[in-house]
Amino acid sequence: MIEFVPARCAAAVILLAVGLAGCDQPKQQQGGAPPPPAVTVANPVKRTIVDHDEYVGRFVAVSMVEMRARVSGTLDGVHFKDGQIVKEGELLFTIDRRPFQNTLDQARANLTLARSNLTYTEADLARAQQLFREKTVSGQVFDQRSQAKRNAEAEVAAQEAAVRQATLDLEFTQLRAPITGRIGDRRVAPGNLVTGGTGGNTTLLATIVTIDPIRFEFTFDEASYLRYERLSRSENTGDLTGRGGSTPVKLRLIDEQKFAHQGRMDFVDNVIDRATGTIRGRAVVANPNRLFTPGMFARVQVPASPSYEALLVPDIALGSEQVRKFVYVVDAENTATITYVTPGVLVDGLRVIKEGLAPGDRIIVNGMSRVRPGGKVDPQTSDGPPRQAAQRPPKAN
């Protein structure tokens, strides 16, 4: 015979079993608020800065020279390695000098002959002059002797010019560097004929570009030009073009993160391009290590504001809400609140905050993902600069 347990007894047994199971669970699962998240906080950095505009441009050589022969002949020798640095006056090419030496020798011989003829005509004129005074020769004879002397003097002058020209042609067989810089590759090998002269059909032998200093050219719009000019004149530093002063600029190469190279504006064009609405600017940059090469791309920073005191925070401390930027500020009760800010330029990984912050505000620079607006946090202050604090995770509780 089967006995049935009353329903109230069965319910009591179930409640007792649940209670015993609850006694076996850890205390952490019995409920209670979680601890506030650990975050790293730092005060904004106060620094004197200047706003900058950035442009892309190219390096160009201060001077570029095409090496072309002044005389025609056979290229006898090349006295440099392709791409090397050459100094002004250094011998680069030689042309076979023998034909030009012969021409010079002949010109010198002709000059000697002309001077000898002049000596004879001077003596002949002196005799004719004496005879003319004695009435033994006619005036016509005297005039003929005078003309012969003048002709002999002209011949001497012509032969002296021929000697000078032949001397120059002989010197032109040695082509020397007119400037100091880097030479390109040789365009003609020894043994080939080269065409010289001053016309358009002369043979190009090589090119040389100056390296140090070097120029950097870029373009900017009309509004920026006006802003730069007014800024320079308001600070009594001359103007952007260098008339009475020059604006300092900074540059960085395409593989660099910082604007580590210094330069100064030395020229701004005198006409704004009507097609593009831009004007060409140029800076001079020292290049003692020959790092910069003509044609190389780089970015340039041009001062765009007077110097001013600004507050800066790590760029990664900023959050975005649609088009607005914000940071988390921790108050005295360790409550994190959203504060909307107006950001400015980026300086060495720190973002300028134009509006919204005070110097004493505690900004969350690490651990933002664990923060709820209006929630409590466990702030930890870093001893290092804010940028380093933003890279160092807070200690977990």
C-alpha cells in the first residue's frame, strides 16, 4: 500500500533544501555593490604655446648648375665619382688639350711676328719723319709710313687678343666645379666627342646641386597669407617675407612623427596665383648632415597665432559624443562627470584645451572604458607627466 506525503510537508522539505544550498555558496555571491573602478587621474599641463598651420612641400636646391663644355673636343678624363660631394674649384672633366695648346703656340708666334713688324714700322716712320723735315721726301711718303705704323699697332692688338682667347680655350679644357654641392652621374664617358660653346646644342656632362643650406617650397591660401602677415607685423618681427625679419618654421620628413628640423622663411612670392588662389612661400633650412635632398617631400609648421598660456591633456583622454569632445573630471567625492571641452592643436601628444577646464581639475587619463558618467571611481595619481600617466594602467583593486 502506497502512502502519500501531505503537500505542506513536501513544501517544507524543498525550502529547507534551498536554505542549506544557500549556506554553502561563497559570501561574494550573496549580493552587495562592486568596488569602484580604478582610474589614473592627472591635472592639465599649463604651457606657453603657439598655434601652427601645416603644409606639404618639397625641398629644392639653392643653386643648380649644368656642367657643359665651353670648347669642343674629345673628353679625356672624368675626375669624380657619381653622386659625390664636390667643392668649388675641384677638377671634374678634362678635354684633350693638345689642339688648343697648338692654337695657343701659333697665336703666340703670330704675336711675336706682329711685334717685330711694329718695331720695323716705328723705325721706318722715324726715318721718314727726319727726311720729311729735310724736305727730301714728300708728305705722301710720310703719311704712308705713319699709316704702316698704325696698322702694325692694330695687328699687335689683334694678335694679343688671339693669344688671350687661345689661353682661355686651353683653360676651358679643364672643367671645374663652379659651386660646392652634390654632383649627379656623368652623362658622357671618356673618349666621346663633346660639343662646346654658348649655344643650345652643347653637350650636358653632369649637374651639381647645392645641399647645405637647402630651400623648402610650399603654397598656402590667401587668407592664411593675410593672417601671417598681420601676425608678424603685430609682434614687430618684420613680416613673413623676410623684409626686416623672418618667420621661424619647423619641418618633419614623411617617416618622422615630430617636427624636429628648424628653418626660417626667406621669401614669399609677389603674386597670388589666380587659378589656385595660393601663393608660394620658401624657407631656408640648414642641412649639415646632408639628410635633405632636392625633390624630397616634407611637412612644414608655420606659426599661426601669438604665444599664449594654454592647458593641455593627453589626447587619448578625450572622448567623442557626436561632434562634441569631452573629458571625465573627478570631483572631491571621487565622482566622474562628463565635461565638454573645446580642443585645440596637438602638441607632443598633448591636446590643447581652449575652453571647459580649470588648472586644478582632475582628469581621467587612463581607465575611461570602466567609467560610468556620474559613477564613483578609485582615482590614482601618477607621479609622471600626464602623457606618461595615460600610458600606464592603474592598479587594480
